[in-house]
Amino acid sequence: MAILEVENLGKSFGHLEVLKDISFSLDQGKVLSVIGSSGSGKTTLLRCITSLERADKGVIRVNGETVFDASSPKKESAAEERRKQLAVGLVFQNFNLFPQYTAIRNVTLAAELALRDKPDYKQNKKKYLAETREKGMELLKKVGLAEKADSYPWQLSGGQQQRVSIARALCMNPSILFFDEPTSALDPELTGEILKVIRQLTLVHMTMVIVTHEMSFARDVSDEILFMNQGVIEERGAPEQIFSAPKSVRLREFINKFND
Amino acid sequence: MTFWQITLFLLDGFKISVLIFFVTLIVGLPLGLPIAMCSMSKFKPLKAAAKVFVWVIRGVPLMLQIFIIYYVPGLVFHYQLFGQVDKYLLLNYGIEDAGRILAVLIAFAINYACYFSEIYRGGIESISVGQYEAGKVLGMMKSQVFFRVVLLQVVKRIVPPMSNEIITLIKDTALANCIMVAEVIKQANTLAATKALIWPLFYTGVFYLIFVGVLSILFNRVEKKLDFFRG
Ligand SMILES: Nc1ncnc2c1ncn2[C@@H]1O[C@H](COP(=O)(O)OP(=O)(O)OP(=O)(O)O)[C@@H](O)[C@H]1O
Ligand SMILES: [Mg+2]
């Protein structure tokens, strides 16, 4: 079943048409990697799906629910918007951890704040907060940082910060987790630890969309690859096909550049 | 006059300086916030108005602003507001200089609110959009992002410029002199005029130095308190 459906998505910045009629869908538990040269619109695509940017055209559905419809004029309530927001998670290229909080608080802060929406929050506050903390610790353990729970971001390496930010995104239980070049702000020797965490997530069938320049990793971990070029999906297919038998000229050029 | 008597006499003036200092902070610190909000507003006319206001207030000497506040009611409305307040409080309560001090307080509060607003604005604008975006994708409300994520980072960034500004403030209180408010330097001048004593004028510096010293220690503490994180 398609967990993510994107239909006819379009986005312009002024006169620059960055996304042109993008349509694709993604099944539950699948991993999709988005590749393409700089400026092809990969980040913009992720930002539109995660509501950081408002698309001009198109529809986005997650779990069958319409989370975005450019043609729908009605403005949703802030609470409704937040609920839909939580269907998707996003891991940023430069982590964007909250510097004044320890690793564990970074992971749990948003979840703690979301608890307040529960009707019985006041009565069971202690229990809920304890549960959230436990969940946060578990996630930190999963990304291999249990012993760094009380460290502040500045005390962590880039790779560790990025792993905290992955745990932070997971703590909100997103249906789909998006990554925008999660390793490109890291020293090459630190990319491995992030890729390892992502690989682990594939084992538990986390649905993921990964924008990346790590071609061998994309090939290795993805169920499908989407090649973007100048705002359109130029080619889409299984990793073997994309990397071994690319159809479009552009994709062939793009892949050759990486093989050099 | 003994040294002790002179000290007490000057201290009487320094109380006024300190009064101006604290009232300016109490009014100016919060007043700076709405001005900062306006100068960051997406509504262009409001933003422009705020920017022009801040530009004028920062572009004109504070001393001139004190004169304007003090004399304008009399010149424009033919009512010497501050003179009347002076007279009223002196006759009824025996409080001296109250109207003049009030004029100084108004000028100081507005002036410093503008300086503070620029510091707030700089602090808020220096926070990366990534912080807001991270909060948003995690489903936080806008107010939660501001109070839980952004605010403390802003505070950390504005402490150094704020401490500079606040240290300048205590020294600026000497400007109240220009409309004959009996702050510490005015008191020293009185001694010079009536007792032919010059040294108390230099002695006033000690009062400022002690006050600034205490402020510096306080700000240092705050900076240390916020040292636990970077960013
Ligand atoms: N906020 C914006 N305002 C104006 N133009 C923008 C904005 N964001 C992106 N663009 C432009 O849109 C185009 C696509 O940008 P985008 O960041 O989506 O590319 P990308 O595929 O992620 O590239 P990269 O691999 O370098 O990250 C670029 O030409 C970029 O300059
Ligand atoms: Mg990008």
C-alpha cells in the first residue's frame, strides 16, 4: 500500500521553476533514495513534503490522508497542521540540534510538549514524562549513544550529533522519515556511523526517503532510486537498473561523473 | 564639611542617578520588545515606522531628547507639564525635582528602549532558521519554539551587548544635569559653586566605578551561567 503519494507537485521561487509536476508514490517500509545534481530540486522536494515550504501545485497524501492540497483554499487549524506534520519526520543536513539541551532532552523535548495535548496530562504527568524519557533513552541506545545522553551538542562529534537528530526525529513516531544529505556536513570518516544507523532502520522496515550523494550507499540500501534533473523526475527504478543500465542520457552522465 | 558629609551629600545625588538607571531598565527593557517586533514585522508600513523611529532616537543626542521632552509641553501646548508636576509634588509632598526627573525618565526610557530593541532584533535574527524549522517538523507550536528553543539562545547572544549598553546607561544618567536634576555630578557642581570645593567633582567618579564594578561582576556571572551550551 502506498504510504506516500505525491501528485503533480509544482514549486517556483519567483521565476525559477524548481519543481515541475512531480508525481511518485512510495510503499510502506520501502526506502527511496533521491539523487541528482546540485540545484535539481531535491531539497525543495523534501521541504515541500515536510511542510517547510508551501508547494504551488499538487497534492500530497500520507497514509491515505491528504496532508497538502494546493487547490484547497481552506486554512487548517494550527492543531490539525501539527498533527499532519507529525506524519513525517525530517533529518537535516546540518542536524539543527537545540544547543541548550542535552542529547536526551533534544530527543524528548518535542514529545514532552506534545504530551500536553493529552486530556489526562495533568493527572499522569509524572508517568508520561518518565515514559517519554525511557523511550528517548531507548532511541539513543539504538543509535549507539546511550552513554552520551547527558552531553550537550557541542560536546559531540558531527556524526554523534546527527545520530541524536535521527533519534529526535524517530521519537515523534513519523510514518515516513526524510533525510536531506544526512552525511554531507560530516568528515568522510564519520559518514559510516550514520549510514549504519540508516541501514538498521531498514531492518525494522522504516519507510525512508533519502536525498544523498553517497551513490554506493544509495545503491546498497534503497529499494528504489529517483533521479531528479532540473525539477523533474528524469528516471526512476530499482538500484541495479539505475546504476547499471541507466536509460536517460542525463542519468548516464551523472553516474559517470561519480565513477570517475 | 567633613569628608563624610560630602560623601553623604553626593550620595543623595547618586540615589537619583541610580533611580534613573533602574526605572530606565524597568520600563526600557520590556518596551524594547514591541519595538523590536515592529522592526521585524512583515507588515511593511509598521516596519518602516519602527525603523525610522529607532533611527531618529538613536541619531539624536540623548541630551537633546531630554530638552525636547522637557520643553515641548510648554512650547506646543502652553502647559508646562513637568514644571507643574514639580510644583505640585514639592508643595504637597515636599518632593524636589519630581517633574524634571519625570521628564528625564521618559526620555531615557524611550531612548534606551530603542537601543535595547536593536539588540533584541540582532539577537533574534542571528538565530538560524534551522532552529525554527527543526521545531516545526517536530510538531512544536510557534510559541513553544520561541520559548523553549529560541529564547535562551537569544539571551545568551545578547548578554554581552546588553551589558555594554547597561554600563553606558549608568554613566549617561549624568545627562540629567542638563535640566538641573540633582544627580551626583550636579551635587558636586553645587559644592564647587557654594563651597569652592573642586575635588568632590572628581570624587563622583568613585561612585560610578563602584556601581559599574558591581554590574560587571553580575554580568560575568550571567555569562558564566550560560556557558554550559554553545550556539
Ligand atoms: N528559498 C529559495 N528561494 C529562492 N530560490 C531557491 C530557494 N530554495 C532553493 N532555491 C533554488 O531552487 C533550486 C533547487 O534548489 P534545491 O536546494 O532544491 O536543490 P538541491 O537538488 O537540493 O541541490 P543540492 O544538491 O545542492 O542540495 C536551486 O536553483 C536553488 O537556488
Ligand atoms: Mg539540497
